[in-house]
Amino acid sequence: MTTVTATVIPEAERGEVTQLKVIRSEWIKLRSLRSTLFTLLAAVVAMVGLGYLFSYFTADRWSHLPPGERLHFDPTLTSLRGFFLAQLAVGVLGVLVVSGEYATGMIRASLSAVPRRLPVLWAKALVYGVVAWVLMTAAALIAFLVGQAALSGRHLGTSLGDPGVLRAVFGAGLYLTGVGLIGVGLGALIRNTAGGIATLFGVLLVVPVLVEALPSSWYDAIDKYLPSTAGQGLVHVHAEPNTLAPWTGFAVFCLYAVIALAGAAVALRRRDA
């Protein structure tokens, strides 16, 4: 991760420290890092590229697919499949937004410039959340359009005007934004890049696999409240069995992000930089 040099200016010279100034500072830092460009570009490529490939190969193999798979075929979800990989890139960058400063020692300069500390965390979360939402929503829309173009040859496509489709497309952007904010919270809470990334991947990818090993009654009761299951329900046009309603599930998913950021805020207030 490229280091951005920060200069601590005496308060008398820099004037009053406001949340707006802190947000501007965090925006400058985020856009100055090469890792930001490369990681977000990887997420966009994953969304659009995989969305097109899944759609193209589904259309090409349509006549060979099992009847059950064709019966439950969701053209919208097929074109948005890239979000499974994109979430890794977005989550990793969310962790790095905070943990990278701890690794380089730059966090001391940031907290010296903003002694109250919490405005730094809120600014990081806000700036990265807005950037992730804008880019991932645009990527989801492009992925949907190119995916439906690939499916239209077999007359398998759908349109944004069909029920639930617009919500699913914009829901992909919202879900990925939530993943990024959880990453920011974990990065600030754990303060270690490897630990933050491992925890994020464990919560999103490993825990659902472990829950599958539980008895079916336990699985049905627990799985729908897991972060990935609850958040990804927004991307499905038709609700999956034994899952929460799309917006209810997303509210549960947002609660995980709030908990991660709240834990980070408490740790930031109580621990030294």
C-alpha cells in the first residue's frame, strides 16, 4: 500500500477542525493511494466481466441445462454473479483504508490533527462508503445490461422495468457498499491488515459453510440472519426459501456494519494509536 505523507499543522495555523475538513482530508488520502484505483478497478472488472461471462455461457449451454436449473433460472442474478468476487476486493480495500495507516504509522498524524478521533473514523467510513456505492452501483448496472445483451440471443433476458429487477441491480451496489463499511469497521477495530481481512472473509465466506453442517432445523433458523445471506437477499429478484424479505434482510445486514463501526469507535476512544 502506498504511503501518503501527512503534515501536522498547528491548530492556530490550520483553523478550527470541522467534520467537513476531515472528510476532505480523507478523500484526498483515498484518491492518492494507487491501491484504491487498482482494487476498485478489480471489483468493477469482476462485476462486469463475470456478469457477461456467466450470461454468455448460460445462453450458449441453455439447451443442455437440467430442467430444474432452467425452471429456477434468474436472468438478473446471472448477470450480477460477479458481486461474489467483487465483494472480496471491496471488503479488502475497506480494511486497508484504516489498517494501512496503522501499518505505516500515519494514523498518529491523523489523530494528532483531529484530537477527538471519532471524526476521522466517520470521515473514512463516509468517503469510502460513497465511493464504493457510486462505483459498484454503476458496475452492477453495466453488468446487468451487458449480461442481458448476451442472454437476449436466446430470448432469456429481462428488463429493468420487470418486477424486482431494479431493486436487485441497485441492491448489488448497496450490498457491496455494506461489505466495504464492515471492512472499514474491522480494520479500525483490529488494526491489522491480515487480521482484518481474515475476519471479514471468515464472516462472509467461512461461517456460512460451517452453519451448513448444523442440523437442518438449526440451519434454517441461523442462516437467514448471517451477514452474507441477509444482505444478498436484496440481489435476488425472487426471495429464496427460508430467508428474510429483501429489505428486512438488508436492514439486518446494515446492523452488522453498524456494530462493526460502533466497536471500532469504542476501541478508537479507549486505545492509544
